[in-house]
Amino acid sequence: MASGKSVVGKKLSKRLNLNFFDTDEEIVNKTGVTISHIFDVEGEEKFRTRELDIFTTLIENKDCVISTGGGIILKEENRELLKKGTVIYLKTSIQTQLERTMNNNERPLLQGDGDKELILRNIAKFRNPIYEKLSDLVIDEKNNPNQVVESILNKIEIIK
């Protein structure tokens, strides 16, 4: 969450001259409502089902960059689909996530009166090991998205 996936994904796709897709944007375009609205009205499980449906379609595109929502790895089916491509994990500190989400009301898991830092720590405790296991490439946090893209481009040559 708040790792810069969409920003970095768009920049990376431009550098590689590939199409870019964002699973959250695709869900919003298909439903006509925000992710927060889907969480509020239908709940997280229904959102995750919508996410799987969209991702199943997107992963069939060849030679593209797909930015997924942070919780995509929660469904086993998505973890299997991720194996079809090169998975890049943008590892981001809790502090950076807090800074990036401080004034953002569109993060359903961070809405309400709960301690955002504690929520992010609990999410990271569960998700980070899964991300690390699934990833072909782990990029540690950098503040500048252009630096992140350069790092990915340099390391992706090694993977090929």
C-alpha cells in the first residue's frame, strides 16, 4: 500500500514502450464507483473477487506493465496468476506509507478512527513475506520514482 506502484508502473511502461494497466483503475472504470465505495457497500471479499476477475483478464495481455492493488496477493488464485509475469515488489517503509496516506481518504483499510501506523504494521507483517516469496525482484524504497525505474531497468536485465 502506498508504495508508488502506479507512478512507477506508468514511468516504467513508458521507458519500455509497453501498455500500462492498473487493477484498481480498471475496477473503478468497470464499476463506475470508487474502491472505497465498493468496500463500504459490498465489503472487502466482494472487492477481492472483482480484483481477481480484472487481474485474470489483464494478465493475458502480453508485454505490458500491470500495477496491482496491495492486497492482490491475498487470494491464492492471484498468486498463481502473478507467476505468469515478472513480479517486482516495491518495498516501502511504514513511515513512508504513513506520509503518503496521511491526507488520503480513498484507502478503505485506513479509514476510521484506528491507529493507521498499527494497521499498516499489521498489514505488512502478513503481506510482506508473501510479497518477498512471490517477487522476482525486490526494490527497496527510494523517494524518486525515476530512481526506482532506473533501478528496475538495471536489475531486470539480470533476470532476463
